[in-house]
Amino acid sequence: MKKDPRKKDPRKTRAPFTRILVVILAMTMFQTSIAGAVSLVPGKLAVLEPPMPMAEMRAAWDGIRSEVYLDPLLLVKGREEVLKALEDWRQAGEAVRSAYRTADRITLDRTQARIEEAWAFYYQFNYDRATEILTRAEDLLSTSGDSGFRTHLMFEVLVLSGIVARAAGDKSYINSFKKAAALEPTRELPSERYSPETITIYSGIRRGLLNGEKVSIVVDGTPDDASVKVGGGELGKMVPETGYSLLPGRHFIEAMAPGYEPWSLTLDAERFEPANVRFQLVPTGPEDDPDSFFLQRLRAGDRSYMILLIEKLNVDYLLIPDPDGNVLRVWLIDREGRSVDHIVLWEAGDTRESGALRVARVLEPVRQKWDHSRTMAGAPFSLPAYSQDLPEGSNAVEGARTWTRYALAIGILLLVGAAAASEPGGSTRVEATW
């Protein structure tokens, strides 16, 4: 007798309960193994110690810190070694910043000397020689460096260039006055140094420039909290895709952030042509108190400096306390510069023991297990050497291989699989022995 094709096989309308159970168990094991793959692993730890604003907080932190250093299953890098690495890095960064300041002073002195020399040749009616010296002054100011004094001195160079060109009968003096006005639109010529005729001509050109179209520029770069200056004037924190309006002409743009080399650019902004400026600051080293410096970088979300710090200290994790008012928080940072955990360790009214218990929870994933401790014996950290076998009654599951943790689940899967294979309609018989 033929089957009616419209009738469904009842065995195919729903999966047997045992097969559903197999799928659920398999998914659970898969998710558990994935969670274990992305979890933290034991590793070396360095502790920073920024100043504490309160005596009670300081005392609480001293107790918490002692618990961390005395934990036999934590690889904590020695405080003296950390301090030396931070101080060496700070001094190297200060040397770089000092070199920039020295270069700026040399440029400033040489440019001022060139301007005075050009004035002397102008009064001698030697316009060619004055123009030559002013061109050299422009080249000096076009180098990278502080945007403030470069803008101020370039203004004087351009105004004098316009005066010399006008005295020589060169109509291009108007362009020099325009460039000067674009640099510092609010600056006027003092009567003590410039003639009334020069002041009148320059003021008219400046008014015309201010009434004209402006140029839009977009500044973007890293780190995100860098400050941008144009002509020494602070434009505030850099915001990606935020435009600034400038008068068409030459401008000195500067970006800076704590612990980074200053970056600068000479931009010739042209009318009707928006400009996009991109920068990436180069790290130098911590400033002032290194512990406080890195805490500020952490608060600013500067992951790049966290990564550099971990590399400098040759550790896997950073523990950074964060005192804020009456509350002491702590951050655990990994090799990618990410905050993998943070918690309030102490606040007014808490006991020392409560803070120690809280930090123990944060550091639990990075503690060494018994099998790790035997292999890491003799490491130059706070972990002592362990030669004895695993004590009886200890938690052996923590140090077991990953697959042995799931032995029970594997056995259940095999048994359930055997039961599933014996369901009606199955063509294969499987026998399992466990």
C-alpha cells in the first residue's frame, strides 16, 4: 500500500528529546570554551602609585598594596625596578622637550637679529639687501616649532617686506600686507615704529581682508585629547571633523598633548579651498610625577601610552589606583592598553580588609595556579619557588588541562549520543563504554 504524500512522517515532525539535549550540551560546551579563550591568563603585574589626597586613603592603599605584593601567586614586579624604568623614561622625554625649546630659542634670536639687520639696510636705501635678509628670516620661521612667536615675528617680517617693496616701487607690497593681516587680524601697527602713511595703507588692506571670505580647515589626529593652536592661540581640544575658519594666507598650526612631541605645520590657506589637516603625535615620555602622568593618560583614554608603559616595564598587566575625591578606584590594564576591570577599592568609612578583598577579586584571573607556580620558580618577582606537590584537598580543577574540565560533559554527550542512535528509525547502532 502506497503512503499518502500529504501525510507527514511523525518521526520527522519533531526531533527526539535526546537529540535536542545533545545539541544543547554541545552549544553549552562551545560557549564555555569560547569564554575561556578570551578570559585573562596569569601574567606579570606592575603597580603604579600616584599620590593620595587623604591620609586615610593613603593608609588604606598601603594595606591593599602590601596584600598584593605578599600574595604568593602573583608575579608582581618590584617597586624599585618600576620607579627606575619610569624615571629613566621621564628623563629621556625631558631631553627631547629641552631640545625643542633650545631650537625655538635659537630661531627666535636669529630671526630678531635678521629683522633688525633688514631695518638697517632699509634706512640705508639698500632695498635689495634688506629683501634678501627678510627672505632668510622667512625661511627660519618656516621650520617646525612654537606657533606663537613664529606668528608674531612673521607678522613683523611681512610688514617690513611690504614697506621695502613699496619703497622700491614694487606693487606686490599689497600681498605682503595681506599675509601679515591674515596672520594676526586684530594686531595694529604701532606709531612708534611705523610711519602714518604705512599705518593708513595697512589698515585699509586689513579691513578689506576682514570683510572678505574665510577659509575652512578641518583638523584631526591622535591622541584624541590633543590641543590645537593656530598662531599661538588655543582652539581648545581637538574634535574630529570640526572646522575652523581662517583668513586666506599663511598660518602656523600646532598640536600638542602631555608626553608627546609638539607637532607644527605651516599652512598656506587659499580662498574657496577647504583644507584637511591630519597629525599623529610621537610619544616622548612621562612628565613630572610619572605615576600621576600615566593616571591622567588613562583618564584621557590614551591606550597607546598604556601599551608603551607595559612594553617599557616588560609586564602583562598594570594595576593603577585612581584616587578621586573621597573614593579610591583601581584599574587593571592588559597588553592592548584596555581596561579589563575596574572597581571601587575604598571610600570613606571602609575598612582595610574590605579593600584587600575587592582587589583580590580583580586580580584573581591573573594569579598563578599551582602548575604555573612550579614552572615560574626563580622568577625575579614576588612569587616564591614551589617544589612541593599539589597538597591534598586543594582545588585541582583550577590547574587541570582544559579538556579534563569537561570530562563529565564529554561522557554525557557520548552516552546521550548512543541513546539517540538507538531511537526508532535509526539505521546505525552504537555501543559506548565509559
